Amino acid sequence: MSYGVTFTNSSDVVTLDSEFSRLVVVEKGTWSGSGSGVFVPFVKTITTDEPPLVFARPSQSNLLCFCLIHGSARAWTGFSFVGIAGQATSGKWFAGAFKSEPTAAYGFRLWDASSKLLFDSGTPCAQFTRTITGWTYLGSVGYPPGSGQYRYSWTAPSPLDTGDYMLLNNIAMDIAGVTSRQGNVYAIWEYNNNRLVIQALGVDLPAALYIPVVFAKPVS
């Protein structure tokens, strides 16, 4: 940058810059409910053009699928997902966006050249911690047996005991079939094995998985 302000940490990593927004926490909370479906409303409408990034951390081994961000551009109202019917689900979540809000009564604020507020010292930030992009294929089984559908499974060496939250937006994606319809994506937290398993249900899905799973955590 030719002018402005940049902050770096002790590892020479840029933590704040007058040209780029930080990922800030615009909403956070907890959820509890049943696996048949959970809807979590935002306390206030999130007004970003694009859907907010919703990160979740289950409190117990669980399954998350059919994840949705509810609302529309500049009017996002909450998120939902489905788990395992008959199994309770609970955990923590936060919604992030690359847009700060003027919340501090005093402190420090930073704008870019177009007057967009990049940073407010009263708005908590979050940081991306890791991404899974390479998966190990575990195989497939007929599900339900004789239906012509198969449940495909993948995992990766990425532990769950770090306190990180998983991005739900990517879990809302489908996997394209080789020649026919797509398959639904499921994320399974296995605390007993300290791993994440991604599953997809479809007819002719490929053995390779290319959906990245992204983790982040609020900055305390």
C-alpha cells in the first residue's frame, strides 16, 4: 500500500489494514434442539449484500446437513440445519462478515477510501484458522439397501479439539453426480475419533471430494 495504516503482529502477519476489511463477528449465540431440524434466528437483521458466514461448533458428536442461510440480500434473518432424528443437538455459533459496525463509544475506527468502515474497536473480530482441502475416501455403502443410492464418506487428519468453529455455508453445497443428479452433503462431528467425516448421498457420485471445509474462531 502506498498510504494508510497497517498493523502487523510479532510474526509479521498483517492483522489490520486500511484497504481490507477484517472478518468481524456480527452475531453469536448458542443453539439447542432436536435433530429433526433447528432454526436459529439472528437477534437483528444482517444487512450485508452477500450471506453472512455462519460458523458452528457442536457440543456433542453430531451430524449437520441441509444447512441454509435464511433471508435475502441486505436482510439475512437466521440459519437452519437438520441433524439425526431423535438425537438432541446443541452448540455454539457465530455469524461473520467483512463489514464492521460503529459500536464503540470510544476507541479506534478505520475507514477505506470509499468511506466503508473497516474496523471498530468495539466490534469483535474472528480469524480463519485452517482449511481442509484434501480428503481420504473411506468408501461407499448402499443406503437404504437396494434403493440404488449410495452413501459416500471422506475424512481428513484435522482434529476437533482445537476450539474451532466450522463454516456451514460450504456444507449447504451439493456434490455433482458423474452423469445424473447431485448428492446432498452431510458433516459428521466425531469427537470420539477426533475427526470430521463428510458424507454425501447420491446415485453416481465421484470418489474424489473437492468441497473445502473452513474453520475459524472468534478473537478474544
